[in-house]
Amino acid sequence: MELSGSEVELGNEVVSPSFFSKFPRFNCNILSNYMDTNSLSPYKSENQIKLEKEQRRKLKKITVEQGLLEKSEELKKHAWRNWMTKLEIDWQYFNSYLETEKKCWIEERESEWQEWLNSMENKWMHYNENMDNEYEQNILNELPTWDESTWETWIKTEGKKCMLMDLNKWMHEKQVIWKEWIIKQWREWKKDKILTWLLKDWRRDEFEYWEKLKYIEIPNPLNERIKKNQHKWEKRVSMEKAQWNSWVRSKEGLYYNECKKWKKLKEDKQNSFNEWVEVFINKWINKKQWNVWNEERKNVVPKEECTN
């Protein structure tokens, strides 16, 4: 059968162009929107659908989380203010405890003081073969040539200065122990206190949450919302740090500077020493203690040196 130019043969039937006009034409542009260009299939792959669904779920979850963060921001600021108020109260208890401990420490030094004076008297009543090195003197070889007047002048001047060096050494050793002990108490207390805040579960969760969001690609406008809330968080954390440091500085001087109790101890011991040293020197001279020194020196220094 011969077909006209516009007719189409389908099987054994001949179909005219009017037959096709009954069906709508496909819009290729619309169709292309539904085609996977990689597979050339006119639909999304199952894997792609799952990924998009998971992405929507994650974004929805983040949106809810951001809402909760916004609602809790003022509560967290309030929690910090309450913590700082309690901190001041806790510090008052700590400081009261420390003052009591200081008093006990001072009392212990008082009991040591008389022992130290006794040891000083025993030390200076006898010859000291290490005197030149201990006090940066150069007199031991001259001692045998001294007369009574020279001995008396020396013990009242250079000897007294050496005894004062002993006092200063004792005071310095006690002051170092005192300061190290106080500063150690303060540092440990303030460290323990700030950790009670830094290690709160919700605060640690915040840090972990914002750290996690760094690695998630989030579209706008949600991303802008996240940046705004993150800025609020960073500002709050910075404010807490500044207020804590300011509070610490306001207390620090009480523990690093010389306190009244130590000043009083120092003044009392200086006065006590001044009284003791005058009595001791007079006793030393009256007993002509240089004779004991010279005799003891003979037992220490080789005979050939003693005869020189």
C-alpha cells in the first residue's frame, strides 16, 4: 500500500497525523528537571533521595537546637551571675579559714623563736671554724693575735652584724615558707572553684556543639541565624572570663603582698632580737668568751698553724 507523505504505518494499520494530535506533547524542559543526568533516567536515584531526606532531617534538628539556644541564653547569663554571687560567699569562708591557719602558723613560729635564740647563744659561745665562709669574713687567722679590747670591739660591731645576718636568714626562710604556703592554698582554691563552673555539663555541651557545627555545611538563612547565636555565645564566654579575671585580681593582693600578721611577727622578732643580742654580748664579754674560742680553735686548727 502506498502511503501519503504525512501518513505513518503502525503494524498493519495506517495512522493519519490527526491521530497524534489527540495526545499532549511532552515539555522537554520539564522532563529534564526530573532526569538524573548521570544515569540519564527521568527520576532521582534512591541514594540521592535518601541523602536529601537526611539533610533535611539534620537541618530541621539544627533549627530546633538553635531555637533552644536562643531561649536559654538569658538563663545561662543568670546562672553565671548566681555562680559569681556564691563565689564571693565561698571566698569569705575560705579567707576566714586561711586567717585561722595563719594564726596557728604564727603561733608555731613563736614557739620556734625561743629555740632559735637558744641555738644562737650556743653557736656564738663557741668557736666556729666556718665563720669566714659563712659570713664572708677573714678573721680566723687573726684571732690569736687579738687582745681583750680588740675582742670586745669586734663582738660589739662585726660580731653583732654576723648575728643580725643569722636573724635575717631565719626570717627569710620563714617568710619563704609562709608565702609559698599561702599562695599554694589560694591557687588550689581558685582553681577548684573555676573548674566547678567550666566543667558544668551544659557548658561543656555548648563547646562541643559549636565545635561540631564548624564542619557542617549549612545554607542560608539558617547559617546566618547560627552565626548570630554563635556570636552571642562567644561574647558571653568572653564576658565570663573577663569578670573572673577581674574578681581574681581584686583578691590576689591579699595573698601575694605582705600581710599584717607577718609584718607584726617580723617587728616583734626584730625587737626581741635587739634586746637579746645586747644582753648576750654583755654576757659574752663578761665571761671573756674569746678564751673558749681560742682553746677550741687549738683543737680544730693544726698545731703548726696555731703556733704561727
